Amino acid sequence: MITIHHLGVSQSDRIVWLMEELGLPYKLEWYDRKDGLAPPEYLALHPAATAPVITDGDLVLAESAAICEYVSQRYGKGRLSVAPDKPNYPDYLYFMHWSNNVQGLFFSKLAANAASGGQPQSANPIMTGVLGRRENGYYRYLEQQLAKNPFAAGPDFTCADVMILFNLTSLSRFGGRTIDDLPNVQAYVDRITKRPAYLKAMAIAGPSATKPSK
């Protein structure tokens, strides 16, 4: 059975959601943050020291996109993946990686802000301009896609939707971009967050969930 090593208020909640969508059994190991950071026992799970992490027998696997594809293909019979021969396969690939690209820009903005001593007027205008333009470009493209399709990669719910939703709901808790100016994205989030599997997963491991008592 797959064990999800869940770090509180992190992207590992999407793997709980994935398992609930697929109706697969799993074990949840919960790790509380220490002063906002992952505790040593979580960092020791994988050299990358990132969330999420799963274990499956002797396998220890990190990175959300890799975990989603692994679970979907090995245990879910590919139900939430898109096959290479499908016309929307390129969109699926793109949005499977959208989240990490957006978060790369988010952390770059944090670094630029720190380098300026928290004074936006002192930041490098070229750097901040490029980061802002790219970040807005990613979100605007998603807005355009959702004007044409009900889901990120096309007509059906896929792992790509599991991947991107954290950035649209939880990242703003850490200072990430909001979606207030993106009506199609807002409507999409409203639809997705009403899915029974999503509601169950968030009750178990979402940002407002608490570690279950033993």
C-alpha cells in the first residue's frame, strides 16, 4: 500500500486528493511543521527534502508530477492521465509542469524581494519586470485555456488539474499571486473544489485540517 508522507499545509495534500479521485487505498503519515518548516524526520525521507513524498514498498518517490503519473499509471490504469495519441496530450504535458514553473517564479520573486531588503523600490527593475511578466503570462494562458475547456488539459478531469489547483488556492497564503482578475480561473476553481474527492481530501489533509489523534 502506498504511504503518503504528508507535511501540514503543503502540496502533499494533492496526493491525498489523487488517491481519493482514483478510489485507491493509502496510508497517511502526518508531519507537523516546526516554526513553519519541515521537521528533520520529514527532511530525512528523500535527498530533495521536498513535499510530497510517497513510499511504496522499497520505493521512495518525490515530486508531485512524478508521483501523479506513477500512481495513475501503475495503480489507476491510466484513468487520470492522457495517452500520447490523444489530441490534448500536449496540453496535458504543459499543465502537468505548469505548477512547478509558476512556483519557480514565485520563489524567484521572494529572493528578489529579500535581496532588496524588503523594499520594492530598491529591487532590480529589470528582474522584477521579467518575473512579473512571466508569472502573469502563465496565469493569463490558463485563463485563455479555461475559456475553451472545462478542465486544464481539455474536456476531462486529469492529473493536470490535481497538479495546478494548489497554486490557485493555497499559494496565496504564502504571498503568491491571486486569481481575482481571472474570471475563468475563478469559475474553474469553484467547480473543482466542489468535487467529492477534493472535499474529502481537504478534510483529511488540506490547509485547515489538523493532525488526527491516535
